[in-house]
Amino acid sequence: MARQKKLPAFEQSLSDLQALVERLESGDLSLEESLATFEKGIALTRECQSALQDAEQRVQVLLEQNGTLTEQTHDGSLLP
């Protein structure tokens, strides 16, 4: 059996969320299963949002220079 590469938490949560959405969209779940799946999806969404907020804060800290925030575009060039 091939070993699966362990994904970082954010990527794994995002993958799990995608799988839940696909299950919900299939229309094959009972009402109770749909509600339970939706509830898991909400929890995963919150985990992903939290991870993204943490990453954004880390980026802001890294971009601080001499006590001021230097905004940059995604390609690294400074904004006017």
C-alpha cells in the first residue's frame, strides 16, 4: 500500500472541506447526514479562516520595517 504524503493542516482542512462539499452536492445524503456534513464543513471553514488570518499576521510582521508597515504587491514590488 502506498503511503500518502501528509499535508499541512491548512491544506488538509481545505481538501476535507472540498470532499464534504462534493458529498453535499451529490444529493445522496439523508437530511441528518446532510446536517452533520454541513456542521463539519462549518468547523473546517472556521479552521481555514483562522489559519489564513494567522498567516496574514505573520506576513505583516515580516513586512514591518523600522516600525512601519511596508505594503508590497504579490510580486514583491513596493506600493506607492
